[in-house]
Amino acid sequence: MTPEFLRPRPHVAGLHAYTPGLQPTEQGWVKLNTNECPYPPSPAVAEALRREIGADGAALRLYPQPTSARLREVVARAHGLQPGQVCIGNGSDDLLNLLVRVFCSPAAAAGLTVPSYSLYPVLVAIQDGAPEPIPFERDLRLPVGRILASRAPVFFLTSPNAPTGVGFSREEIEAVLRGYQGVLVVDEAYAPFAREDAVGLLARYPNLVVIRTLSKAHALAGIRVGYALADPRVIDLLDRVRDSYNVSRLSQAAAIAALEDPGYYAGIIARIRGTRDRFSADLRDRRGWFTYPSQANFIFTEPRGADGATGLEVARSAYDFLCGRKVLVRHFPSHALTASFLRISVGTDGEMSTLSDTLNAWQSSLRA
Ligand SMILES: Cc1ncc(COP(=O)(O)O)c(C=O)c1O
């Protein structure tokens, strides 16, 4: 029974929170479920954190720089932009939330493709806004015509897409930008692993917002830093609704150190792409498992049972078998285009080889 003193706004009473991937606390898991980086961040990050804390932590008495000004400069330099084109968030989720706060209301929909990052509709629901979903077909081609027909003031597009790993070309994104009347948000959480990105389009399209995170390629999911790149007039709107101290001192210091060490990250990104491509070949060898070509640090594959069958139950059987052997991947059972697939984050070569052996054991268990 809900006590009488609890009177949330009606739309809040009906909300369902976002379901994050499992974060097991005990040791021994091969954790391939939330697309974290399998390698540590640049050694410069730990050094910067120690420097920021100092001998006695005295600096932590003080609030952080409210606009993350230095970090904005470092991000701008990394992308050949001006600091006024950058806003820093407490993870990119923070920026997605700010965008929804700026543009969405019960009367103003947010367009999104389905399946994509499942946080977008949750953020829209929190704002009592209306999501306008545009479904992909099984070929996962970008439905450009349907996006152009949308009247939503903001449209969220994930590229490379999650959970499928399929990337959209700059030409396809430009085709949307040329005709779409609202703000197009291209969430590039996984772009460092892709062949191309949309940053170069910012110079020509003031209605483009590119979102990046340091949680994936930069191995800093625990630090919570993301950023938006956009026209200064869009950045100004985000700053109006942003919490004034949204990024901690430690997070700002860690992010600056990471972005100032691009050579280190080029190395681990190349390793992850190499492992991804080898593991994709391993999956192709498994009697015709269908796998979308991945431009991300995860792979979306459709397991086949002993009789060649695919489907939700087959995917669930593989997921449960892996989980029982402490190999954690992700299964999204609630959408027709995802239910028969597993999303597998790219780990170290050793972790992928454990996964591969465990999938072999699952296949043998089906034949027994
Ligand atoms: C497409 C996409 N966007 C954003 C995020 C969130 O990133 P952050 O850790 O920066 O909030 C994720 C995390 O999984 C993601 O998959």
C-alpha cells in the first residue's frame, strides 16, 4: 500500500527505472556485459589523481571548477574545436539527460530508433515527454526517410549503434542532418572503435550534437565523464539546466590526464579492435551463427542450438550456461530484433578464449 504522504507526480508513479547491466561484487567473473575497457587507463590518470588529492586530501575541501573549464579546452583541442562548443557531463548519461530536459515535454516528443540505447526512453519518461520510436528492420539500415518525416524537436541516434554494433556512415548521418528540422543527437559512445564519426559535420550543421564518453575506450567508466560537442547556442542551453558542480575535481583531473595521452589509447583501441575481429571470425566458424559486423567494442551474435535453431530460448540457454560458469554477457529479451542475440563486450584475448571454450561446452551440452 502506498502511504498517503507519498504523492508523486502521476507520470513518476508509473515510471520504470533504467536497468543497468549486472555489476557483480565478488571476484572471478569474466565480465563482458557492460562494454567496459579490459585494460587499465593511462598511467597518467592515477598520477593525476594522486596529485589532485595531495598528501592530505586538503584540495577536496574545495568545490570543483564549475564549468570544467580546463577539461573543455582539452576536449576542444582534441577535436579541433573551440571550448565554447563543449559541455562536460557526469558521464554521457548526464548530457543525454540535459538534452531531454532542454527539449522534451509532454507536448514535445523525442525521436529515437529502436533498438538503440535503452536509457533514452527512460529519460524521456522521467521528463513526462513522449518518445517517438522508429523501428529498424532486421538489416539495421538507417531509416533516413522516416527520421526526416519526424516532427520531434530532438532525435537520438546511436552510432555505432547499441546493442548491435552497426555503425552508420557520415553520408547517411549527413542525409538526416540536411533535412531534419530538429536537433540531431549522435551518441558516439563507441566511435573510437569505428571507421568514421560525425565530428567533422559540426562545422556545417548547427543542429548536430555529438556525445562522447570516457567510459569505454578511455577505461574510465568509474570516473563518470562524458562530453557534448555542439554549436555554442546549444551548449549554452545545456549549461542553463546543468548542475553547477556536475563533475568532481577528481573526475576532471582524471579526464584531462587521459585525453592528454592519446598515444596510450591508440594502442589499446588497436588491441581491442584486433581481438574483436579475431573473435568475430571465431563466431563465423560456429556453424553459421549470424553476427552483425561490429564497429564497436562489443559483438552482437545470434547463437544456434544443436538442431540449428535460433530464438529467445536458445539465446537464454547460452546466457544461463555462461552465467553459471561466471562468464557474464548481456541478453535483451524484450525486443524482437534483440531477443535471439547476445551482446558480448570485447575483453582481453584471454577472456575471449575463456568465453569461446565455454560456448563450446554449451554447444556440447546441447548434443549430449
Ligand atoms: C550508447 C551509449 N551511450 C551512453 C552510454 C553511457 O555512458 P556513460 O558511462 O558516459 O554515462 C552508454 C553506456 O553503456 C552507451 O552504450
